[in-house]
Amino acid sequence: MKLYDNYTDLKSNLMETVVLIKNGKFYITFDNDALLLSHLFKYKKVNNKVGFPDTSLPHILKKLEKSEINYFINEETKYKALTNQYYILLQKANEELIVTNMCESLMLQIKTKISEDFANYDKIRKLLDEL
């Protein structure tokens, strides 16, 4: 069974739970769970997934528990139910992603305007100073 198929199969019964799939010496998660781990641990989300070495698992679980996020580890069939803050934290992660995307878009526009005419730098800087 492919990792993602295994994940989606487990996730269908654990909607408000971070599902971690063991793959060799790594744990991997996908979709919204990957977004949450990216938000909490500043991991880079690549191809809709986040992975980390198995040696990091205790740190990850400690932070999930502190954040009151349910988790399930398929390798150990370990499930921890907490006062669940899954959707609250997921909303924060989505908001952070939106802000990051907006800032990146603005940065590209600023670069373009300054490249077109260096005098635009002073105009942009003054506008930002006024804010």
C-alpha cells in the first residue's frame, strides 16, 4: 500500500488527528497535517507532505501534546486523545500561509517596480514609512 493511500485510509477515521506514517527512519504526514507540522515546527512542506527523522519523534509528540493536538502513529498504533485544538491551530496555519503568500507576491511586485526604475525605491520606502 502506498504511503499516501495508507494515510488517507487512516485519516478518514481520524479527521481531527495528526496521522504520522513511519517510512524507514522517517515519519511522514500529508495534507492539513503537513500544514500543521509546518506551522508548528517550521518544516518545509514539499509536494503536500512533511517528513522528519524518527529521532525527532519525542520532540514532535511533546509539542503536539502541549498544543493539545490529537495524534496517531501507524507504526505503533499509538493514539493520543487530548482536548483537541486541531482545527483552531489549522486555521492559524492557513492564515500564516495566506500572509506568507501575500508577502511573497508583494515582494515580487516591489522587485519589478524597483528594477524598472530605481527611483521607485524611494517612493515605496516613503509609502511604507507612512504606514
